[in-house]
Amino acid sequence: MSSKKRIIEKEFKINAVKYMQEHPELTFEDAAHNLGVSVSSLHRWVKAYSSVDINNDNTSNIFRGSGNYSSDELFWLVITIILIIQ
């Protein structure tokens, strides 16, 4: 029996990090349980979010997933070139 990987949206991850910030009294274990995610995932999201300037609120490049492109601009450039070549 194979298990399917649960895909979690970027907005949920950002909200989970904000939840941790708004509830400093909670441990990672408690917060992860409340959110229904693993402790390691929550740790990873908090670490990724901490590398972003929160005041700037530029969250476009965090939690990018497993894609191969380093930015959305590069992705769309490649798509445009492919369409032009065809």
C-alpha cells in the first residue's frame, strides 16, 4: 500500500508560521498538533520564513516546492521561448 504525499499550500505554511509567532507560549509540538502537521515540517517552515524580510512582506520566493526554476520570471521566460520556437 503506497501513501500519497500531502501537498500543503504556501498560504497555509505562511499562516502556520504566523500562528507560531502569535502564540509564543506554544511549543512546536503543540502548534504542530493543533495545525495537523509534523513538527519537522513546522520547524522547516519557520526556518524558511525567518530568512525573509517580514517587514517587506516579500514571500514570493519562499516555500517554492521542488521545482527547478529559481524564480517565476525565469519559468515564464522559458515558457515564452518554448512557445516562440513552436
